[in-house]
Amino acid sequence: MTAHSQSRAIRRNLLLWLGISSLIVIVFAVCVAVVKHRDEHARKLWKDAALVRIAETSLTGEVVRTEIDQLKHPTPNLDLGWTHEHVLLMTNGEFLVFAFRHGINDGFIDHLFIAHGSDGRWYYSTYHFCNQMAAVITDEQPGSIAEFARRYCLREFDGKSDICLQHTGP
């Protein structure tokens, strides 16, 4: 085999390996994009359903009144602190009726917290509250919705739009 044919064979093998490597990278990127799109779509569907659930729960509904009463009047058998299944109670009496979706902890798909406040405003956050709001249960009770918003990166939105799917912070 001549030097020229060896050189040609090396170039052909190099191009073959570069082509295969490029194809693997492209297939991987497409797979990641498909999975991310699927997960973002599921997150949007969850958001739409959560807004309906929060609206149905209502700021003056029986569930909210019961949870606020249980938070304000703990008993030895039931002391939930300031967090309940649907309500977060502030020390000044303000509260948030909320829903939370745990995302993926790799930063690929954000968590999502949506709430309707006793102040009439809608809020959202991508803060990692953890399952069942475990990240806030041991935190000191905020004095107001505004303090809660600062502490947990809440932003206001209109209670309908997809703007609440945007990233807000840690």
C-alpha cells in the first residue's frame, strides 16, 4: 500500500467517525428536544387544570375557610403550622390558595407554584418548594403575601395566561 492510499484510507476513516459522531449528537439533541417538549406540554396542561381547581376552591369556599380555621386554631392533634393542603396563611391574616407541581430537579423542567391571594392577585413561582411544600413547612411564617413573594420568588400574573410558565428564580 502506498503512502498516498494510506493517507486516503485514514481520511476516509476519519470522515466516517466524524459522520457517525455527528449523527449521534444530532439524534441525542432531537431526543432531548422531544422529551422537553412533551414535559413542557404536560406542565401546561397541569397549569390549566390547577387554575380551574384554585378558582373552584375559591377564596371564600368551605375548604379554604376550614383550612384557615385549622391553621388559626391548632389543636394537640392537628397543628399544621402555617401551611395546609390548599392554603398558606401569613401572620397578618392574608393567605394564598395554591397548587404546586414538582418539576424535575435537574433544571430541565421547572417546578410550578400557582396561587390566588386573599388580596385578589394571582401569583406564580418556579421556586423548588419540594413535594407537599416540604421546603416551607419549617420556614418561619411570613408576615404578608408580599414577604412570601420576596422570599420565594413569586411574580404576579393575570390568572390565565401562560406567562406563569416562565422561570422566576431558584
